[in-house]
Amino acid sequence: MMKRREFIALLGGATAAWPLAASAQQVTVPVVGLLLSGSRVSSEHVLREFHQGLAEGGYLDGRDVALEYRWAEDRNESFPQLAAELVQHGVNVIAAVGSPAVAAAKAATTTIPIVFYIGVDPVSFGFVSSLSRPGGNLTGTTNFSLEVGPKRLELLADLLGSGKVVGILLNPRRAPRETEIKDLLQAAQALGLQAHVLYAGTEQEFEAVFAGLTRLGADGLAISGDPFFNIRADHLGALSLKHAFPTIYQTREFAIAGGLISYGSSFQEQYRLAGAYTARILKGEKPGDLPVQQPTKLELVINLKSAKVLGIEIPPALLARADEVIE
């Protein structure tokens, strides 16, 4: 017969084991790795849209999914190491923003699903087999920003007239720089514009860009689409107004902040769509079966307030084409 003291000791040991057993039965939430070019502070406002896309798919951060961030701090050369860290961490999905991040993630794994948001043609860059049937472990969304670049130059020419001097601002750290330069310079020549290429790879270099435009006697500026510029669109818009340069970029936020014209798709919407695709993959869908999403509409936004400050009269035909006019 078991003594009373032995029974109490046995009961105590069983009670102590119960929390361990309950903990072992807890369901482990999936982990999504985010591979981003900027920093947490600079990307916070657009990441809210990614979270919204996840939430619409039934995944709340901290409850149904855990997010593992890797920030390149605008140093694209660090992406291979950061992508390798996410693979080693054992994430369930990698969400990558920008072609350098996507290229690094693709090189790091052929099995972990990758959801991208890029501004280039993912087929020509070898990320997917086709837009409708990507195949492999990648899919996502593209705004074809590179392809829209010449169109933004055309809008600038409509505003300024031919024979004008314009600057083209590029990120020197962007992978497709040489191809982009060739296409933009050819477009500028066809439009009768004298184009000069300028570079800014850090936020501290923005002021030098506008100083360079002044030295060139430039009449306007076209900013190339890039994740680095996207998350600083409000800063660029304010600077273009401060330095009195007619400037065009792709995001509505740029025009709201003081930029003269924006033409492109909503990059917040692209982040939300990337979050929604991530949720679908977490539920079991294969990335290779999910078509690459493209913007259904490019919006033209004109800031008339900035035009008045700059002393520029917007042609009636251009105003008539605008989707939104800020007065």
C-alpha cells in the first residue's frame, strides 16, 4: 500500500508535468520572412498594407503568423546574406521587395515559397516562367515601373515642351540600371528632350541632386521607380517644390507632398496584394499556380497648387487626362 507522503509526492510530480504537456500540444504559428531594402522606420507606412493583406486572408501578426524581418538598410549587397538567414531560420514563406531582394531569395532557396513585389518584368528577369503560370516557387505582383518610365518622360515633355533639359534620377544600386538608362535616354531623344542622368543611393544625396539640376540649367526632373524612392516619395515631393523643379514620379504620395505630377499604380495596393498572396500560400496554395498580379490602372495625378507656386500653366489637354487634380 502506498504511503500518504509518497502519494502526495507522485501527485505533485504529475501536476508539474501538466503545463509541459499542454505547452507541447500548442500549435506553432507559421513564420513569414520579409526581405526589405530600407529600414523599419522608412518602411513602416507601407508595411501596414502588407499586414492588411495578411489579415484579410485570416492571418494576424502575433496571433496566426509570426513575421521575421531582414532589413538591407539600402545596401543591396547584403541581400544574399539576409536571404540565407531567413532560409536557415526555417521560414514558411519569404516576402521580398525589389528585384535585388528577389534575386537573392531565389538563389537562396528552390523550395520555400517566395512572394515578390517588383517594378520589373519578372519573366525577362528570369524570376518566373510566365505571368499566368509562374511555375517554381515564386509569384507576386509587379507594377512594371521600368516599362512606364518612358511614359512619364512623355508626360513631362507634354508639360515643358520639346528642346528642354531634364534630369533623370536613378538609384545607382538598382540591378537593371544599364538597361533602364538606355531605354530612358532613347525615349528622351525621341521626345526632343536633352536628358542628363543623376544618381542618389542615400537620402542624404537628394539635396546634391537638386543642386546638380540647377548647375545643368535643367527645366524638370523625372524620377525612376524604385523601392528606395517609393518609401521616400513624400520627401522627394517636398524637395521638388522647395527647389522649384517640375518633377514627375510614380506615386500619388509624391504629388500630395508637393511633387507636380505622379503617374503610376498605387504601391500601397501592391503591398496589400503581396500580403494577400502570402496568406493564400500559407493556406496551402502553390506559388507556381498563382498568376503574377499586375496593376489594372495607372493613375495620373496633377498638383495644381504646386503648378501655381512654380509658375507653370498645365495644358488643358493634360488636365483633362488627369484622374485626380489637387487644388
